[in-house]
Amino acid sequence: MLSRTADHLFWMSRYIERAENLARLLDVTYQMSLVPQSLDAANQNWHAIIALNSLDEAYAAKYAEVSGENVLHFMVSDPDNFSSIHSCLRMARENAHAVRGTLTTEMWETLNCTWLEAREKSFEQLLNAGIGEYFEWVKMRSSLSRGTTLGTLLQDEAYHFIRLGTLLERADNTARILDVKYHVLRRQDDEGASDFYEWGALLRSVSAFEVYRKVYRDVITPARVAELLIFNKDMPRSLQFCLNSVVKNLELVANGHSGETLRQAGMLNAQLRYGRIEDILEHGLHEWLTDFMDRIYLLGNGISKDFLVPTSEDA
């Protein structure tokens, strides 16, 4: 496979996954903002989204203060914000268009229709219709994209690069959500009804509320939330599930100079496979997650270097 083709497929899937994860995070933050609380507490949750995506400077250049409506507009519809849902859906479609011949008809129609629908709606229209409905639409379109990929695409190298993009993006986003939300909630921990609601909202943001109930059958605690999202090998959005699948897909596309990248992925996967939440919490969850995100970033760079950067033969 040409490296430029692999690059488009890899980033197409990353942008789709990024749009979905952002919709999940914005949705749960919006739902939590409806709970009685101080204005400062509500704005702290909104600012966490900006910090989560490392967009403090870009946001400050456009808005003088942090508020729910400003953050929603910036992260949903702003075409100048390359991390907004609008931009992610546009970039996913552009990457798909570049490799139209590699995709199945169903995959292309799904991505193309998603972008055509998204670009027709202004932020004001989304607010008036109910912003929660839009987030559900984004999540559904992302799920439809994954479904058509799984159900129609030959599971060859193209499929493996799509999976690599999806899984790396998902692992990074799960770590970011857990890092920011865990510490925000721990600071305002009151062990009451609102505490239960907010921890439940965090689990719902990664589709893990029902999974938590099935695994633990007990009250929601911060340590168990972290354990589920980091170590549960059967939970599709946990860090271990993502890294285990990354290693499998890397092995299937391995070439003569990808050994170091595969080794780094394997080492990280081994830490997740044999680690314990008690050890992580003892030494600091934030520090562990920061190191994990740094290693995911380096792993993405390694994949780009080994597979995605066009070679002289491809140019």
C-alpha cells in the first residue's frame, strides 16, 4: 500500500473518532451543567474541555470569558478551531475523498453525507433544536461509519490502518477525559447525590455506566472508575483494550523498519496488562496519565515515520 494512502486512512479514522469523543465530552458536560451548582463550578467544568484539548490560547484569542455557550460554539461549530466537531468532520471527509477508490461505496456515502448534513446547520440552529440532539447525531454517525467499515471493507492493510487511527485516538481521548474529570470531581467530592450523578456522567461519556454496574455491582468509586477505564481488557474504550488492539494491528502491517515502534507499543501494552490501580494511585494518577499520553503521542509519531510519510518512490 502507498504510504500516502495509509496516511489518509489513518487520519480519516482519527478525525471521525475525535469528533465522536468530543461530542461525548461536550454532551456530558452540558448535562452536568443543568445540575444546581455555582457559576464558578459550572465554568470550571467548561474550562476543563478547553484545557483537555490544549486550546487555552486559541480560545482566549476569541473569547474574553469562559461560559457554556462560548465553549460550545468554539468546540462545535468554529471552522477556525481545527479541533472542533465541524473541523473534524470536514477533515475526515477530505481524507476519505483523497482515497475514494480504497473505500467501499457504503463507507464513502456515510462520510460524505455526514459532512454535507453537518455543514448545513449553524450553531444557532443546533442550539434551538437542542444541542444534545446534535451530540447524539454525531455519535450515531460515527458508529455508522465504524459499522460500514467493519461490514463492507476487506480486512487487509487498509482496514488495519483505519483501526490503528481509531484506537490511538480513542486511547488518547479516554486518558484525557479521565485525567481532567477525575481531578475536577475529586476536588468537589461530596459523597452525595450530586457526586454519584457526576461520576455516573463521567462513565456515560465513555459508554461505561452499564459496564461498571455489570463488573462491580456496587457504588461508584473514583478508584474503580479509573481501574475500569485503564485496565479492563474487555471494555472497548479502556486503555488496555485499545493498546492490545493497537499491537495486534501493528503486527499485521509490520515492515522491515517498524520493529522499534512495535516494541514501544508492546511495552506500553504489557504495563497495562500487568499493572495495578493501587500502584498508579499511590504514585499519582495525573503523572501516570501524562506519561501515557506522551507515549501515545510518540507511538503515533513512530507509526507516521514507519508507514505514513511518503517515500521517494511514492512521491
